Amino acid sequence: MLDPMAYDVWGARGLFPSLGDGWIHLDAQAGMQVPDAVAGTVAAALRSSVSDPAGPYPSARRGAGIVEAARAAVADVVGADPAGVVLGPDRYTLLMRLARASRRRLGIGTDVVLSRLDDEAAVVPWLEAADLYGSAVKWAEIDIEAHDLPEWQYADLIGETTGVVSVTAASSRLGVMPRVREITDRARTFGALSVVDVHSLAPYRPVDITALGADVVTLDCAGWGGPQIGALVVRDPGLLDALPSLSPDPAAAGPARLESTPHQFALLAGVVSSIETLTGPARGETGDRRTRLVASMNTLADYHRGLTEELVAALRTLPLVMVLGAGGQDTVPMLSFTVAGVSADRVVQRLAENGICALATRYGSRALEAIGVLEIGGAVTIGLGPYTTGPEVDQLIRVIASLG
């Protein structure tokens, strides 16, 4: 009898027409493959008439409805209030806006606490804001042997002068998941704004903004196969009205205060469709979308946990391979590795010759730079998708083993 809680990877693969290209896609960090339903929804929305949601005509009501539906869908992903969902081109752009609007927290005599584990998209906006407003920058360092982010160091980093603390919920290069709640609790003790990047967590695990203790979370919907739309979500929607408005509309309120560019209505419709697709693995689960999402992501997490453990165990049997990041309860299925004497570019080329998509990380990762692998030709970075199968992982291992 079929276990209703078991993840049906073969059924999931049928949702992604791009898998028909015959390639093994292990490059989730570059964006998941897009479900057919999402592409269809975007195409249908492009064929419909939509316009400024403030207008008194049907196309305006359609536009307003799409924006409202997208806010509600993103809010369900992170367990938040739709009134706190800011939508935009990507999380980097939205963080740039938040950093600019946070100038009252920054300035000479204050500091911003960042993490070497974070993606550049989550770090650069705060570096630029600190430089602009005169804040000092403090760095939380990774443990170069354990490849994690020790939370104890934040006792020294966060204090009376801290204005903003930014940290990732999961590393896109190592897969590790820091103990975010311990960090955000300390930030709250000193009145600092805590910003948590959940971009690499949301495609794999349930996200709860309250459980994370975050004031703000950020993500890109392309991370789970949605259109290239970013979201910035505040736990307390009142925070948005307390920030200086960046909108050209003097009457802008709530999320619109940070939405300084027009909405891409067709892409927002695709966001809603992509989030509905995320509920798919929860076969037989009833309840509202948030309930179905949590059940679905837990089912997917169980599947990925087993697959990642097999992958890591197999990689560690190869004498020339060093695994950076590891499978387990506190990781998402993203990791990097090196092959002794073989540059990351050469490994990725060999994988491509065998029909496998992976990424060569040589620059732009502070975590890998801290570990020191960039000096030996970089690291190969892979990320599993909801469509990744055991045979695909086996093929990856065979190709890597053939390198020596």
C-alpha cells in the first residue's frame, strides 16, 4: 500500500517539462527548474489585460487581485501576515531599499553585524549602507573545520551599539543551518533589527518567521522554481509605516512604501502558482494553504535528508574528494566539494560531458574563501531539487570517481 506521506519524486518530475532535455540538474543555486503550471500561468497572465491597481476598471481590479494573491501566497510560505509582504525584482534589490530606509538605525557610533556564511546578495546592501552612513561592520566567522557558524560568537558581536544583524537561515554553498533563533534573540535584547535570509531554506524546509525570531526575512521565488520575483517580509507590518517611504507615491502605505518600481503582474501570478505547486507532496493533507505547505515541505525534507546522506557518504569514500558541508538534520541539500589536483572548472566540465549540471564556485563566496578552497582552484557546488533521484546521484558519484 502506498504511504501517503512518502515523497513521489517520479510524479514530481512530471511537473517539470525542462527535464525532458535529458540533463541531470544539480545546480539549484542558480534557480530550480520551472514547473509547467507556473509557465502556463505566466503566459496566461501576459495575455490578459492588467493595469494600475488603483484604477476604476476591470483590468485594474485584476491587477490588484494578483498583487493581493501574491502577498498572501508568500505570507503562507513564511507564516506571516500578508500586510507585511513587500514584493520586488529580487531580494538584493529589496534589501538595498530596506538598508536605505534603515538610516535611522545606522550612523557613526553604530555597527552592523554580518556573517561570512551569507550570500553576497544578503551582505552587499548592508556593506554599502554602513559605508554610506558611517556604521562599523562586524563579522561572524565560520568554523573552518566544522563548516558551520558558531552562535556563541554573537555574545561579543551584538551589543548596545548594534543597529542591524543579518544572517542566513541556510548556506547555499555548505547547506548548514545556523541556530538563528539564538542570534535573533540576542539582537532583540539590544533593540537591533534582525534580518534573516531564508532564500536557501524555503525550497527545502517549512519556514516560520516567528520561530526564527526574525524582524525581517528575505527570499527569491526562483529558489523553488517560481518566477524571478523577490520578497521581503516583516513580522510586524507596523514596521513598514515606521520606515521612511521610498515610493514615488506620497500616499503609499504598508508594503508599497518600499515598492518603488511597478509590479510585474504576470510574474506575480506565476509566484502564486509556484507556491501552490509546493503543496503537491502533501498527498491527502487537508486544511488551508499554510497547513498544506508545512506538511508538504516536511515530506520533501525527509526525502532529501535520505538522499543527501547517501550522497555525502558516497563522496567521502572517494580518496581525492573533500566534502564541504554535510548531510544531516541541520542541513539543506546543498553542499560543495573539491577533488585533489583537479580544479573546479575541470570537474564541472567533466560532469557536463556526462550530462550533469553543477556549478564551479571560484569567487563570490566568503564561506569558501574562509575555508581556503578558492586558492586551489575553487569548489564544485551542487544543490538537489524536488526532481532529483537516486540514480542521478549515483551517476554523479560515478563521474567524480572517474577523475581518479
